[in-house]
Amino acid sequence: MTPFVLVAGTWLGAWAWDEVAAELRAAGDDVHPLTLSGLAEKRGVPAGLETHVRDIVDEVGRLGARDVVLVGHSYSGIPVGLAPERIGDRLRRVVLVDADVPVDGESFLSGWPSDHVREAIAAHDGFWPPLTADDYAGQGLTDEEIRRIVDGSTPHPGATLVEAAAVKRSPAELPTTYVKCLLDGDEPMPAVAALLEGDRWDLVRMDTGHWPMFSRPRELATVLRESAAGR
């Protein structure tokens, strides 16, 4: 029985993993989807990047488990990538699903044209508003899946997106599987590509969009279980 902690990206909470979690539990795994502070049922809780790192570290500590597989999607790859220095030998593996990675001195908004995001955060009391249904076109999602995402999304606390990461333990040291979703671009971002050159990172490609927990939950669950087993 493998303990999984699942962390979704911007605007989403633990609920985003419902179908993946059901697949993993049916296979006998111990699954713990996590909502980060300021999102979903934790909306209204003040949050910065450090808060989200603590959320993850505290959840692993609460479980008291070893050989944990820590899964981060999209934005949450940054706090997931920062948490292992505090989790230590309780961690078996990291799986990053089409995710960002922490780069020392840089934020989620660094390195890409993100002025529109900063402007949106400033215009909405410090929060990044969720996407609209049209923004999910071309990502392998059905109309019903898009509706679920849009209806469940909550504004994302902007401080977590603009605060710079302080990397003390390089992600290159961590046994990591990176899942690249091909409808969101054929190649990993440069920071990820550099890490994939190391001998502790593996690449898995999925022929779907940026939200595979909705578009391909069974396939993603299989990838997570195989990654945990080192396959």
C-alpha cells in the first residue's frame, strides 16, 4: 500500500483528484488529496508560497507515513519541489504532472509573459481569477469535464504566484517522474529539461492536455502507481 499525497494546481482543491484517487484506492493505495490554503474549502485562509510548502509538509507529518509519493500538478510543482528538504527520508518519490519546478530566486510568474496575470491579481484584490470555459479548449476535455473544472475553481491567492522560491535542496537530487502532457506543448520547459538530463529524473508523456486528472484519470493513476514502483 503506497501513501500518495496529491496536490493540484492553480484554482483547484483536493476535489480535482476525485477520479484519480478512486482508481488508486481501488488498487489498494493510501491516497490523500490535499487542498492548499486559500483555495476551495480553505478559501479565505491567507496564503503565500511558504504557506503552501507548510501545508504539504504538515500533511505528510500528519499521516506519519514513510515511502510517501508526493504528486504536484502545474503551479503546485513549486511548493511540492520545496517541501522535500523538510520531509527528508519519509519521501519515496516525487511525481510532477505538467508542473512548474522551483528555481532559486524565481517565482511562478518568472520567465514567461505574465504581466496580464500580475494585472489581474492587482485588479482582483490580490487573487488570480479562474479561467473561463473557452480557455480550456484544445486540452482534450469534454464539455462536462470543463464544466466541472470551471464550477469548482476558486480564485488563486496571488502572493503564492509572485513570491520567489528559496531552493535549499536541488530538485535534481530527488527521484522524480515528470509527466509531460503533449496537448500543452511537445517539450518540457527549459528548467524541467535541464533536470531531466540528470540520472534521478524520468520522463513520461501523456497524449492529453494540462488537466489529465479530468481528461485521463485512469491513465494518470496507472502512471502514478508505476512511478511509485520505479517502473
